[in-house]
Amino acid sequence: MITLTHFLVVSACIFSIGLYAVLAKRNTIMILVGIELMINAAILNFVAFGKYDKINYGGQVFALFAIVLAAAAVAVGLAIILNVYRHFKTINPENIHELKD
């Protein structure tokens, strides 16, 4: 039987991997992937806790909104990364020193 603790442990592992990717990587795309992993860990928690809400399905509703917001955030983030690459010819965050021309 899979309990709530199993879901929370898996979610904590996914969140830790995402946090490592955000803090340790020097590539902007990998930072964006790390943020997505952290969001997916939160969504897994929403669904796991939503299992115990049989009346309103609150966890699943929050998870659906989080998935939609995460997809919108990735689209905006990739657009920003593409524009930064066109201007600076790099996606390494340490090499980008100025925001204006």
C-alpha cells in the first residue's frame, strides 16, 4: 500500500534535484529545468494531499492551475532566453552584465 509518506518522500527528492539544478548549473536552460522540477514536486504534493479531500477535490484543482501557470512561465522564460541569446550570444547568466544597450 502506497501511503502519503511515500508521495512526500518522492516529492522531496524531486524538489531537491530541482534545487540542486538551480543552484549549481551555469546554463540558463538547466536553471529553467530545475525550476520546473520544483514546480512538479509541488504539484505532486497537491495531488497527494488532494486524495484525502473526497468532496471538493481541492488538490487536483490546485494542481491543474499550477500546471497551467507552469506552462505559461516556461513559455515566457524561453522567450526571454531566446531574446537574451540574440543580444548577448550566450545563455550563461554570469556573462550577462548589462540589461540595457
